[in-house]
Amino acid sequence: MITILSGTNRPGSNTSRVAREVITIYRRLGEKPAVIDLADLPPEIFSPDCYAEKPDSFAPMVDKVLQADGLVVISPEYNGGMPGVLKYFIDMLPCPESFERRPVCFIGWADGRWGALRPIEQLQAIFGYRNAHIFPERVFIPGVSDAFDATGAFGDQSLKKRLARQANGFLDFVRQIRAEPVRA
């Protein structure tokens, strides 16, 4: 199962719009992706007590990560970095099992011309530190506000093709990783 992580808790975000497009692509490829939208984080996860013990309401999100064969992380760029809530979400997940040997790929978006290059590089460093298998084909979406048509879908066909190429490649990557025996 592929899990798609929408990496901000901003209501009605462009990240959620990008995630919907990515979900559609994976469904066309025969997948039934799970979705984690950080807009759905339970408020109690922000209590300082959560560093010691996570609330039961957070368990469904943890389960989606732990059950994922591959994780697609979609991040906007906020002030030259990833959203703080995305880093906090990562910090709240169990270590090492959340990302250890888990295939991960990245999609970044921004209104600027670089399409979230900085946050994606930051996320690659974090996931690499946590021993995830990082898929090398990243997709950057610059000028995201102009990427959607009147219906809320991507109007840019070349962007759709890049996302579909990434999804196809990532599914192959996941299959190869999952087929490898774990060596002690």
C-alpha cells in the first residue's frame, strides 16, 4: 500500500490539492493509496506530554505510516523550509520503525520558481538519517498558484506527466525494495 502524506495542516491548502491529483494518479495505476492529511492531526498531539506518550487519537496516522509499503511526501515551502507541523509529525512517529528501510519519494511545491527545492532537500536529509530508501526522482512544482485550472485540477499536462512518471517509477522502486531480503 502506498501512503500519501499531505505535509501541512493549513485548511484548504494547495498541498491538499496536489495530494488529490497524486491520489488520482496512483488510483489510475491500480493502487488504493492511504492518505494522511496533517489538517486532520488531533489537537491533543500538540500537548508537551505527547513526547512521552502519544494520544490514542494519533494511532490511526501512525498505523498508516507503519503499514505503508511506500510513502509519498508532499511538502510546500514555508519561509525557505518545510512546515513546522510536518517536522513535528515526523518527530512524533515511532523510531526507528516508521522509516527504517521504507521507500519514500517527494513532491514539493511553492509559488516561487524553485518549487520547494529547499524543504525537499531538508526532508531527504531527515529521512536519510532515519534510514529510509529515498527514491531519487523528485517532482518540484514552481508557481503552484498558476498550476490549477478553474475546476481545481492541474491544467498543465506536462506536470501531470511528470507526476505519473514519478508514480510509475516509485511503484517499481517499492516492489524492488520489498523483494529484497533483509540482511542482519
